[in-house]
Amino acid sequence: MREQLINPTLEKFRAEFREEPEHIFLSPGRINIIGEHVDYSDGFVLPAAIDKYICFAVRKLPQTNLCTIIAKDLGEEYTFDVTAEIKPVRQMWANYILGVISQLQKPENQFCGMEIVFSSTIPMGSGLSSSAALECGFAYILNELFDLRLSKKEIAVIGQKSEHTFAGVQCGIMDQFASVFGKENQVIMLDCHSLEHQYFDADLKGYSLLLFDSCVKHTHLTSGYNERRKDVEHGKKVLWEKFPEVEKFRDFTTTMLDSAKEKMGSVSHKRCLYILKEIQRVEMAAKAISEGNIEYLGRLLTETHAGLSTEFEVSCDELDFLVENTLQQEGVLGARMMGGGFGGCSINLIQEDKAEEVIKNISKKYLESFNIQMKVYQVKISDGIKEYTNEYII
């Protein structure tokens, strides 16, 4: 970890600012075991923070109001006045940060200038939530440096609102929550309605979760994501008009949904059907993990992919190919696309002693079919955002 991420970030900070940073923070990406596209529909999700991080090297500058942030991996920097009115800018990565500080510019919060360099081992565009790690990591830094006394939950919500207001993606709370609340070797079952959560030990009994990166990201990710949200919101509106006594979306039954199909239309019906079934799958997956029933967990992952591909329609040819061919390999219990869709990674539950052979076979097939070299990420479930110290072994 130190050699791969922290040392290069430190070296960049020293080279640019001619000083030592005062703090180093690590903000993780996340995987979602199951529960895709349900976090904005009162559902349950089953995410975990992973050992892929954004590293921030930080120093306060009490003598100025200017904050300079260098995105090492992009070779870009952005400077802004922490006391001035904040508006979105062309540099998208900067918007995730500006969206955070814009929410915290209150009379009771007094900021000064900062120097920050950040670098990442979270693959961009892979569905591992580098944006949530950036937003929540910056909110965590402000909270620590300026004693804002924000709770973990408030940090997660601030990250989500930043994405809504400055990045234009109407995401749910899952990604931010996982980055903040992650615990080593534990998955989080999060109620996205109440934000109540519980942890389950992630003992996969000789199996591991491998991510196969399709290395494609189709351009309609943001527009497609927001379109799906509109489809679902339309379906919800029709359902509540017909059944106003139902409190939460997840409490609707498929019978209720079918009775409203004509009014809401086939597209919204299909989207809502996927979400209601996926919410149930999350509860069954949490039970499977707690009982050590890893085979059943695998079947649930595969069912989720079918729903994402045919009902929610956020998969793509490359992801469908990866899932279909991975499931044909010996030692594979389940596979599905992960994240918002239209590219990114598949998550695969594979017997540890079969993993090498599966990777070899799928990489070869994928290269032959799409002329793309698939990337593989072996991840471990990690803690949430934290400050790094020399005595803390990552």
C-alpha cells in the first residue's frame, strides 16, 4: 500500500509544495455484493468498502483562503477561495469537491486555505465508486481539520448531495455510506429508507470475490442512470395514487404492481418489477451470508444480473458476455454486472483454487471476442475512511 499509493502521493506533494503534508487520509472504493439500483427506492443493499483507495496528502494554510488541489493521476490542479461562492466548473473531478464545500459554507464553519494532493488505486469508471470516495474523503478531511463535528451519516449525505448538485447524477446513498461506514471483513446491510444498518461477517468459505473489468464505459451512463430513475419515479407515482396507504416502495407487492401496469406503462412496470425483486434478493443474500450458504448467494447474484440485463436494461454486450462465459467455468457460483451499468465490472464468486484458471480462460475469450484486454481486481473488504499513521498497518 505504502509503495503503491502513499509514497507517490507524498512525493508529489513535496515536489509541488516544497513542504511535508500534515495529514494523510485514505478513502476507499466499494463493491456491492447485491442490491443494484435499489438505494433510491427505499430498498436494502449489501455493500462493503474495499482495499482500493484515494490517498489525500493535506496541509492547512491559515494565512490564506486559497485551497489548491492537485489530481496527481490526471495531471491537473484546481484552486479556489474557500470563502467565496462556489459554483460548478468544467473540471468534473473538481465538482465533487466543490459540491462538498458549498454545503458546508455556513457562518459557524470557519475554513482557511489548504494544499492537497490526491492519487488513487480505485480504477476510474469501473463501478467501484471513485466519486463517492472523493466526495466523502474530502468531507471527512474538512471535518477533521476544522472540527466541524459531523457524524459519519452526515458525511455520507453530504457526499450524496454533492453528486446530485454539482455532478448531476441523482445517485442513492449506498456508495457514500459504504465508503464512510466500511469495516474490515464485514459487509453492510443498509436500509436506504432509514439508514439503519447492520454488519455481517464476510466468510465466503473458500470462495473469493473477483472483479472483471470490461474496460468499457458507454457514454450514456449518466443519462441512462437518470432515465432509469425517471422510469422508476413514474411507476412509484402511479402506485401511490392507486395504493396511498402503502408507506414504503418496498412494501408494494408484485400483484399491486401488475394491477397498475396499464396506467404506468410497460417500461416503468419492468423497472419497478426488477427493483421489488432485487430488494427481496438482498434480504435473502444477507441471510445466506449469515448462514454460510455461499452456493445460494451465488445463485442470487446470477438472478440479479438477469434482472439488470433484461428488466432494468443497464447491462451491455461486453458485460453480458463476461457474465455468461464466467458462469460456464468450473468453480464459479455466481456472477453479475456491478454498478450503474453500461460498462464497468462484473463481480464474480469463484472458488479460490479455481480462480487462476477462470481468469485465464475468460481473459482469452474476451480478448478474442472484443479485442479488449480484460483487467482483474482481487479485492479485500476493508475499513472505511480513516487517517493514515505510520503505526497503522494497512
